[in-house]
Amino acid sequence: MIEVRYVPVTYAAQSWENVEEHIKSALKHGHGDYTIDQIKLLVCMGQWLLLVAIDEDLKVHGAATVSFINYPNDRVAFVTSIGGKLISNKETFKQMVDILKNQGATKIQGMARPSIARLWSRYGFKERTTLVEVKI
């Protein structure tokens, strides 16, 4: 059975070697907004939350990083990277939701390629908007 846990910032550096490959796999689908070293820094400095999916032998099967955005009506947990098997079923999704609620989140958001958007629709995610950008 897989369990989702929050890694306190005091253990982020010690945990990094166990999660790095999962986070790197997520970067393959990113657009170069962050490097693996920048993500490690943000996690180890406590700016981003680190979540892990572990089995009963404490083997890591997936990892995610989360930032928080405070709006007037919501505190959004924004999934900045996710790799491996973290949200693999309704139970692991519920565990993630509970952790993020305990951090004050009222919504979860994240950027997703079409296949992940379809997959996460099982958990109630809806496409909200299209992001466009230009580098200046």
C-alpha cells in the first residue's frame, strides 16, 4: 500500500536523493521554468512543500513539490512538479488533499499536459483556462 507523506523542511535535504529522480522525470514535461537544483533549493529553504509516496518499507514511489499562492478568497496549493506514482488512486489523492488542507489550502491547481488533465479529471480537476506566454 502506498502512503503519501509530507516531508518537513528539516528532513528535505536528507530525503532529496530518494526523490530527485521522480522530480527530474516531471521536468521532462516542463518548459524550463526551473532546474532540479532550483527546485531542491526552494524545497530545502522551505519555500515549497515536498510530498512523497512511500510503501511499507519506506521506499519512495513518487514525489511532488507544491507552492502556495494566497488570494483573497482561497489559498491555492499549486503543484509545481510531480513524478512517479503519487496520485495513483483515490486513496492517495485523498491523502494528498488532507496534507494540503492541513497547510491551509482551499484549492489545488497545476499545469498539466492533456493526458494528465484527462487522468486527473477522475479526481474532480477541471480545465479552467489556457496559459499563454511570451518571453520579453
